[in-house]
Amino acid sequence: MPEYGGDPNNSSKGDSAPSIDTDELNNIISELSEQLQEPLLKSSIRLIILISLVHNKQLSFSELSKITSSGKGSMSNHLEKLQEKGLIKTFYAFSLTGPRLMAQITEKGISAYNSYANLLKKIL
């Protein structure tokens, strides 16, 4: 009888996960756990900010607040922490309605995202 999750060798499903041996899977999960222990990435809001900026390159403070459902104080705190670690940079862009605080992903931020995403891809 197959274990929970079905037989990994059964090719009748077109969307089955790649076969990974238990030791390799545990190593990947351990590495993912280490990344999530980083205080900066423990926050789901900061992860959402990084993901949003990877896919949009830059977003305004108000756009990020809407995406994350965060208030001004909370968003300021999250952006400050991400900037301190060099994962994003912030700057003011001028528009007809006045200056807008913008956030932009950095190469270090893209690298952190890619590392996290690649670990998830390996186990999904």
C-alpha cells in the first residue's frame, strides 16, 4: 500500500512532485528553516514586500501598504528593516500630487528572494 501522498514512482499523475530522497528533503527543509530564522524574513509582511518588489521592480509606499494591508507606521518599520539589510532601497519620486516614497528591490534582495524560492521549488 502506498504511503501518504501516493507512490512517487507513479507517473499516472502529470503534476506529481519530483522524487527527492528523505535525507535530501530533510536537508532542504533544514536550510529553509535556517533562512526563516533570519529575523528579517520571519515577518510575512517583509516577505510579501520582497515578492512584490521582485515582480514589480519598484512600488510606492501606498501601493505596498495596500498589498500588505499595513498601516503607515508598520510599513515604515518594515521598509526601514529591509533597507538596513540592503534588500531594498527607498527614494522619493516627484509627481503632480507631490513627493512619493518609492521602494525598489536591490540585487541583494533579488538574491535573497531567489534563494528562498529555489528551496521551495525543490520541495514542491
